[in-house]
Amino acid sequence: MDLSVGRWHVIAMGLLGWYLLIPPFLGSTPENARAKLDAPLSEWNVWAGFDSAKDCNRTSKEYYEEYLKEKRLLSPEKMDEIATKAGFTGDERKIFAPWMETAFPYGLCAESNDPRLHKPGSGQK
């Protein structure tokens, strides 16, 4: 399964000032799931949009800390809730932990007008 095509877009591009971008994620099983960290920023997934860089960075940090806390507590119900918040349901749930551990930590906040977000040749500036 190639999840690099915006599977978890929470917002439409162009609506807010800052995006939390997550690298594309490849694979459909925990054994072959991995983040494509060398992908151009234009291929990264918009996970959420924010009014400010501060809000973007704070939310990213809080979400990841919540995941790590619940992982330590081995709380299946809470982990399911966190996975659902991230857009993982059904069979996709089994790759949520690899996604959180190999892709989400590399997420970054970028301004919506960052030229690296546009695919080469798209004509957007």
C-alpha cells in the first residue's frame, strides 16, 4: 500500500498558514512499512493545518508525546483512539505504530506558501 498520495489530508491546501507535513509512508504490513524520508516536500502529506508555526509545533509534539505515553501504558483502547485520530481504521490500524515511529517523528511545519510544497512543473509559485 502506498500511502504517499495524501491519504490523511485533513485540510485542503491553501486554506491555512502552516501545515504539519508527514513524510510519505510505504508498506501495508508492520514488517515492510517505512517512511520515505528522501521524498521531496511536495510529496509529503498534510496532516493538519494551523494559524501559526507555534501551534503547529506544539500540536505535533503533544500528539507524539501522547502516543509514547499510551504505548508505555499499553492501553489498547487509547491507542485505537489515537490511531483513529490519525486516520488509521480497520486493517490500516496494524501499521499505525510503524507510522508513528518511522514517519511522524520526522514531520515538520511549513508555511503554506513554501515553494518546496509545489510539485515541479505545476506552475504554482
